[in-house]
Amino acid sequence: MPEQRTAAPAATAGELLAEYRPGDSFFSSASRALHGTGALATLDRLDAIPDALAHAGSGAVAMGAIPFDTASPAHLVVPETVRWSPSPARAAKSEHRWSPLGGPWTVTPVPAPEAHVAAVERAVKLMAEDEELRKVVLARCLKVESGEDVDVPTVLANLVWRDPTAFVFATDLPDRGSGTRSLIGASPELLVAKRGRQVLSNPLAGSAPRSADPTKDQRRAVALLTSAKDRHEHAVVVEAVADALRPHCRDLAVPSEPELIRTATMWHLSTRVTGELTDPDVPAHRLAADLHPTPAVCGTPTGRAFDTIGGLEPFDRGFYTGAVGHTDAAGDGEWVVTIRCADVAGRTLELYAGGGIMPESDPDAELAETSAKLRTLLLALGVDGAA
């Protein structure tokens, strides 16, 4: 197998975005951006990464995605060439640009909004009947169709420049017979980052939509931070993350109170869980596999929530609410929760958004939350008010 070629840093993240083409791999965070082209190896299992990286030579990186259903195949590549740059957040303002797509767009909700409300009602009833079922995450989809092939590079650039501190990603997916297929998105949620002995996870749970009015926006933030329902939902996720990381760590710090973070469209409750690994050789993707799926995307207990989702959602999530990221030959890397994303093939995008359903959840409020989350991708397309 030829060795992977890793070039010197690009001048800017904008240069990497300009070079991106569907079929490539792209990942940006607050630390840096990566752009991979070609494929020395294509893998369908996380545990195949170490051997593939060893054959690819020094500086090798594996990039890709794992699905929501852990029994389904992953889609990972060891790119032939990897370039990197400083984070888009450090780019000059003159580089920040946004380009609406032409459309016109046909938007079809799956399920219909009233059916999603009914599913939330059913989930609340199931939790009332089964006290062990503490949380279920329910999602809905918007199928968005254009009269011409979707310009994936423009959507990706729009996501980066609208929220340059987000984890923005693009990776190819297995072909369904309609040509090149891509998974793109801008996730706010870090599943795990690993560097040497240091590990970080930043679970998010509990959300509120942003407002263009600064006063209303601040009120929504305060209401979220003081919401008993949202704080309970958040605590369930943090507990699960800490339980998954603790066996790997000789020291683990779990803050007792959540903080607020914001994206361009949402407020979230956030907790940064940090630790020192007992074994520094445990790779980032192994930690990601042990954490996935968290209650933030599935529910709790995991098995029962997973079965409930299968009975209430009218679609296969595929790679939505899976994880996407990268691991290098040293085992360091970043993996994020695959949310605020779209599965793109030809003229069609499938956009997804979900919310954590608790016994006290209000179905109409849960529908509104998914609509707010869907705006991340809709705005990247130049479509608004369609969720």
C-alpha cells in the first residue's frame, strides 16, 4: 500500500474549502481543519483503523463516519493525501462569505409535523407506563429536492462561515445507485477528543432556539439554564458519558453544573468532561465507540430507547446521530456527534433533527425545537421558514 502524503499547512481554511470536491473528506474544529483526497483504504469497521494506518505510513489519518445503529457498517477512509490548516475561526473576516443556492426547493417533511407530535405523545405515554424508560430521542426528517444537483461545496462553505467554531464535516457515503453521496453538517457536540493522555467529551442536552431580538434571546438562555426538565435531561447524558469514560481514566473531572453555549441558531446546556487516560495508547475512535450512542441521541436505558425509536420513527437514521471524525497514527483525534446534518445525493438532501423526550415533555414544544435545529442546514441552502 502506498504511504499517505500529508502536506504542509494550507494558508487558510478557505483554501481547503476551495479545493473540496464531493467524495473528499473535510473536518474542521476550533483547533484546525483537515481535507483528505483519494483513498488508500476504505474500511467498514473502527477496529480496522490501526492496521490501515500502520500500512499508510507516518502522518497517516483515518477519516469518516459511523452510523447510529452500532450493528451497521461504518464508512471510513484513509485518504491518499491530507492537508490541514488553522481553524476557520482564526480566518480573516474577508474570507467569510456566504452564497445562497439557486433552488427552487421542494420540501417534504417525514413524518408530517402532526405525526411527529403524535410520536412524542406516544413516547411520553410509554415512559409513564415504564418507569425504567427515562428518555427517548425522537427525530424527524425534511426531504429537500432541487431542480439540479446540489452544490455540496457551497453548502459546506456556508456552514463553515456561518458558524466557524462548529465541528463542520463532509464525508462520502456508500453509493445508493444515484451517484456520489455525501454526509455534511455542522455539529456543536464533541463526542470525544484525545491527545496523548488527555481526553475531553462535551455532551450537550437541553436546547432552546435563538432569537434575533437580543432581549428575547437572553431570556431564552436564562430560561434554559433554570429549566428543571432540561437540567434533568442534561444530567442523564453527563452521567452516561462519565460512566463510559471512567474505566479508561485514572483521573476524571465532571463539573457539577452545566454551562450555556450557543450556535447560530440554538442555545444548549453544556458540560465539559475532562480526564487523564490510564493508557495513552487507547485511540480516539475506541473511546468514541465506547461512548456511542449517548443518551443525547438515543435515550436511556440504551437498548430500550433504541427499540422504542425503531417503533416510532418512520425512517432509518443511517449515519444521522452516529459519529464523524478522524484518528491519526498516534491514536489522537476528534469525533463528534453527527447532528445538524444532511445526507446528500444528486438533487436530494435528507435533513435531520431530533430532541430528547422526557416524561414531562410538551409535544408541541418538541416539534418547535426540531424546527429550530433544522434551520442550520436550511439557512446553509438559502431556504428559511420551511421546517
